[in-house]
Amino acid sequence: MILTLLGPLSFASLNGQGPLWSVFFILVAVYVGVSGWRDYLKHRHEMQVPLPHLIFFTVGCLVMIFIGAWGLFRLR
């Protein structure tokens, strides 16, 4: 029970997530963002996905990239 409660708090430490998690966040966000736009541009006439949904999706990816970059480049 205690390990379950402390699991989410491990990211709240003073040392942050560490460089591995930061790079992971950046790589996943870039991959998901680029593949989302690539699929949208290939199939935009067939899929009828509204552009605001894709822009909101892209903002989410940018936030994830910012979190990863903040973890890599913040002052210690």
C-alpha cells in the first residue's frame, strides 16, 4: 500500500525525473506528433478529422516536449 502511494510522488523529488525520462518524453512526443500530422496529411480527404482536434493534439505534444526539455536543461 505504501509503495502504491509513493509511486506517483517519485516524480516530485528535488532531483526531478532524470535525463532518461526527459529524453523519453521528448522522443515519444516528437514521434506521436509527426506521425499524427503525417497520417492527417495523407488521409485528410478520407478521414474528416477536424483541424482543431489535430491542433489540440499538437499542443499536447508540445507540452510534453517542453516538460522533457525543462527536465534536461533546468538549473540544478
